Amino acid sequence: MNLDYQKQLARMNRLCDALVHSLDSRSILEQSFRAVVDADAGERGALYLFDEEEFGAVFTAGVSTEEAEELLKPGDAPFEALRNGIQSGSFRSGAVTFQAVFIPLRGKERTFGILAVETTESSGSQSLDFWDSIGHQIGRAAENAELFQVVQTSRARFRQLIDTVNAVIVALDKDGKYTHFNDTAEVLTGYHREALLGRPFEDLAMENQREEARKLWDKIWSAEKTIDFEFPISTQNGEERLIIWSTAEDLDIRLQKVGVVLVGQDITRQRELEHSLNQAKKLAALGTMVSGVAHELNNPLTAVIGFSELLILDQSIDQKTREDLKTIHEQGQRCREVVDGLLHFARKDMGARLGVRVNDLLAECIHLREYHFHLENIKLETVFAKDLPAIIGDPAQLKTAFLNIMNNAHDAMVEHAGEGKMRVRTRAAGAMKIEIQFEDSGPGVANPERIFEPFFTTKEVGKGTGLGLSATYGIISEHGGTIRAENLAAGALFTIELPVASVEALNLEELQATAATAGKTGQKILVIDDEIAIASLLCRVLDTQGYKTRLEHSVDAALPFLEAEDFDVIITDVRMPGERDGQSLYAWLLEHRPDFTSRIGFISGDLVSDKVRRFIADCGRPVLAKPFSIDEFIKMIGEIVGGES
């Protein structure tokens, strides 16, 4: 083996070692120069690096930088090599001139510089091909190193994007184990990524859905295209969050599937809003239906309830008949409760807007139910927050809402175990809300997501209308609050949040309702109603109270008497057939008998109608919703008589 061959072989060995020990292009160029030009053996050379701004000698061996850069004039060997490829030329070091080969270091896309190497052998084509090949290897290695750095930078930027994007992004390997968990996923779940890496897909599922999650993973892995699906996850504190997921294949450099990437968005709040919107639509549809039937239904109910009450009071009726009448009256009242439940959905406004101390109102509800709870071995416990802020609302409606929840809990516990425990708690929920919780030890709620739907009930046929909790939902919504139901390890929990009254709006003494003034006898009352049965009932009731009554079945028929006579009270239905009704009568009184406007009271079976409610609100006169009891009617008469100045 000749000496030149050995030197070339040594160069190649050193060069190979230099090319594989660095992934930095600058380092590769420098180490390649050191490998090709053996300065320890006295070899001479220079490395010229080229970029967009300059072309200069960077590394030298056996010559100075100044001597190397003397060759950087157009037409010199380095420039010719840069333009036309490998060149042979000469170098001057002091007084010595030596031969050198000038090798372009070219990658696929760019030229990095020129490597000048002293050579003693003839620069034939074979020798130049050898040096040209070395130049290409060095150039490509430097170019690959630059590409690697670009990839690394892009990967870091991509990883940063993945980690900071406002979406849940997780990656899993072929075995369904987590390999990546971005920052959003950490924040949402409460887990540190290190705690989940290597764990199976189903570990993030709810406890009762893990088997379903395992089957879902099999479907995800075997899918040949992107799939979208909704599946909930469990956070570290056990909270359920609903996520909508999209899948993507994770491919290696050979485009082989090695895993799956899941991109998700938390839609829990969106689903809650959609549920509230759907609930509102149902209630609106129900209100529309009620508006059409309430008037016709309430008129006969008023007659049934009223006449049965009158007959019960008749002392000439035998006991057996009186018991039958009581049954009729009770069933009429039951129908009234159903209608009242429906009306809660249709009404968009509250009744009396009073200052309400929730603790006091809850205490009243507990007092009403305490005896019945005690009979069924159900313990009642209260945990009321002291100095709980007051709210503005309708005490009667709120009491109905609270009692509906308590009654439902009572029935569930009795049916489940024949005994139980109910805890009622209140607390401040921030500066502007209060929270009320009803916790029971019953069997829980069968369908928490449907429990507030109208007519939905889990009770046996005949034991429930499905309107109680729906009415509660409507009442709480009317008060600007929220209500939710959830199951506990043992029992159910209903949580209500209500807004606190502002200081300006709240004056308890001024807002509290006052008792109605007692009615007076011997006064003259005009009754106007197109329903003969109801009109007759009202007159009979008034007669029993000592009032003098005049009955007319239309406004037109009553006008002559209003023009000619005085009446202490005028009672009229709001809606009646014909050109004139209660609203047009009030307008006539304003124009012709303004002194009578303080003596009029209204009855109506259609307080659902927006038009009727606006009229009642504008005129500010008492109104009684059909069906009503005799006591309620007498009370309204007393208010009108006592309030007329």
C-alpha cells in the first residue's frame, strides 16, 4: 500500500468520525477541516465559509488568515471554485508557494464554503473526483445538520403550540397508554402530566364508565379515518366534564401508525346552557298551550269549587251528602293545583315582590311538614347561616318551591326505606348570592338531567303529576336563580342559588304585605261575568255576606246602571265575548266615572296572557285568578271596600 493511499485512507477515517459526532453544521465544517488537513503532520490549508453577507477564511492550518484571504479576489481559485466547481491552484505562505486543491462544500440546496487542501500528487481527474466527493459529503452533512436544527426548532415550536393551545390534546400509543398531555389538559383535569403518562386511556373515565371507555379505545384504534365523539372525563377531584373529541393518527417517519392523538373541547358549560335553553323552550311551549286552555278550564272549576263550598255550608244537607260534596270539593281543589302548576310555567313575572328572609321562610316550610316527617320517622336537621342576606321575591311562590322539594324527598324516603333524614342548609355563596341545599337519605334521583321536565315523574300512576319540580324550576328561574339536582353516595342533593337583594331595593318593613281589611255589609256590589254559573255563584256568596248585589252578563248591559247608580264595588271578568270586556269597562270608567276606578276588582281565568298581565299591572287594581275559593273572593271584596277612599 503506497504512502498517498494510506494518507487518503487516514483522511477518510478522520472525516467519517467528524461527520457522525455532531449535529451542528458549524461544528461539522470545522471538524471536517481538521480531519482533512492534518496540521500535526505539517499539512497546510484553509476553510473559507460563505454566507449571504461575506466570504472569508475562518480556519487555517500552516498559513495565516491574512495569507489565506489574499486569494479572495475575483478570479482567484476560491472564487472560481465557488462559481465553477473544484479547482487546482497555488498558495503562498511567506516565501513558499505550494499547490492546493480548492473544493466546494455543496449540499443539495446551498454551498457552505471552500475547503483548500495542500496536495503533492498530480491533480489529475481521478484525484479531483476524490476531493470533489469529499466536498459533497461534507456539504451534505452540514446541510443535514441544518435541517435537523430546523426540525428541532419546529418541533419545539409545535410542542409549545400544542401545550399552550386552548384545547385538550393528549397522545396515546398503540396500547392505549398516554404519551403526551398538554397544559390545557393538566389545568382541566387537575392532574400533573407525569401522573398520567403511561397510564391507560380508561383511567380518565368516570368510575362507572371505564368498561365503556375500554371498548371506545378499541374503536378509536381500529378506525381508518378521523372520528368525532363525546365522552366525559373525571377530574382529579371527581368532577365530571363532558368533552367532544376528534381523533388523528400519530405516524412515524415511515408513515406507520404508532399512536393516536385526541383533540378535545370542554363542552360541559355549553351542554348546561343548551339544557337550560331546551327547558326554557319546553316551558314556553307549555305556556302557550296553557294560555289557550286555562280560561276555559278555570271557569267551570270556579263553579265546581264555589258551589260545593256553598252546599257544604248549608246546614240542611245531610251528613252523607255533605261528605260527597267534600269529595267533589277536594277533587276540584286537586284540579286547581294542577292548573296552578301549569300557570307557573306560563307566567313570566313574579307576584308580590317582597323582602324575603330565606331562613325564616324555610323555617315556616319545615314547621308545616315537621309533623308529617316525624310520623314517618324522618329526621329534619337545619344548618342555617347567620346573618344571611335577604332576597327580593314572592314568598308564596318560594314557599311552594321549597315545599315541592321537601315533599318529593319525603315521598322518596318513605317509599325507599320507611325512614330517613333530611338536612336543609343555607349559606352565602359569594357577595351577591345565597345557596340553599336540601339533602336527603333516599334512593337518589333516577334521571337528574330530566327531573325538572314538565310531566316527568318516577312515581306510580296516580301518585304524581310530574309538575312539582317543574314548577319549582320555573319559580327559581323567575327569581333569577338556578337549581340543580345530583346524586350522592346515599341520597340526593338539590342546590338552589338565588341573587341577594341590593340595599337600594330592600326595605323589609315597606315591602311586607299587609292583611286585608275586613269587608263591610249592606253595601252595593255590581257583578259582571258572561259565565252564568260563576256569576250566580258570586252573587250567592255576596248575599250570604250581607251585600246587595246586581248581576249583569255583559258590559253593555251594565253601562246604563253605572251611569245612573252608585256601587261600592264592581267585580268584572277581564275577558268576555263581545265588543266590550273588563279592559274596555275600565277605560270607560276612567272617562265617565273616574270615582269608580278605585272600586273595581277583576277576576280572570287567563292571567297567562301577556295582554291581560300588562293591563292588570297598568291599572293596579286587585285581581283574582280562577279558580278561587269563597274565602279568597270575600278577602278581595274586603280589600276593595277597605281601600276605597
